[in-house]
Amino acid sequence: MSPTTYRLVVRTEAEAEVAEAALWYETHERGLGREFLRAFRASTEALRRNPYMYPAVLANARRVLLRRFPYSVFYEVQGSEVVVLACLHAARDPDEWKGRVMRL
């Protein structure tokens, strides 16, 4: 499979976490929310190209760290899709996202 064929799917919970974080950063410094979104997009674009380059952390779930921000993006590769399960701040409970892992 060519790396360019992976399709990105962001689950609803992860989408909400990204939006919440971007809003928090934007309210603290104008333009910082956009920078957070840019960092998230850059990370997920890298996932689309080569999702196996990041370490597995639980079963089929993997993690990529955002640049400049203390956030982790947890995801799974499911066939031709990269499914983003969560986008969590490093200070949050690391077990919080584990219930989102797909059981194949």
C-alpha cells in the first residue's frame, strides 16, 4: 500500500479535544490557537504518509507528539485509514483514551 493512500478519520471525541485546546490557546494568546491547529494538521499529515513511523503504545494504538505543544495524538491504522482516537494534553490521565481503542 502506498503511504499516500491512507485516509484520515478523526473521531468525534478527538475532534472536540482539538477544538477545545485550540480555543484555550487562542484565548490566552491571539494566534496561538491557529498555531496549535497547524501543529495538529502537520502531525496528522505525517500520519497519512507513514503512520507506522510512530511507536505503538497499546495493542494497535500508536502515538505522535505535537511539535511545540504538550499534546499527544493517539491513533490506529485500520486498513487504508488512520483513525485519530484522541488528542490529549500530557498532564491528563494517560488511561483516558484507552477505552477508545478498537478491538479487531
